[in-house]
Amino acid sequence: MLAFKVDDMTCGHCVSAITQALKAVDPDARVSIDLARHLVCVEPAEADAGQLSVAITQAGYTPEPVQTAG
């Protein structure tokens, strides 16, 4: 599981845009977003952390990798 803190994700549109960007890079990835905590969690099927981070950046946001427990 990879996680990114995305402080400039502020609304449902942001959640949708980030989800679509991640799915474009890795269609089979499992994406979970906690808007209140500005946290994007991804269980990738094919893409690596760098590719996922670039996808979020290209969608117009600033992801910061964070460590997840387990």
C-alpha cells in the first residue's frame, strides 16, 4: 500500500480528478481517499510509487509520500 499526503485536495472534484489520474496510469489499482485527512492510499497493480506520484502531479496536485502502517 502506497500513501500520499495531498494538502491541496479540498473537495469531491479533487478526489475524482486524482482517482481518474491514478486509474489512467494503473487501471487495476485500488484507490482509497480520505478527504478530511488529505490522504490518498493506493494499492497498485502495475505502477510504482514514482508513476503514481507523477499522475497526481499532472492532475494539478502536490503529493507527498507518507509511510503507512503495515
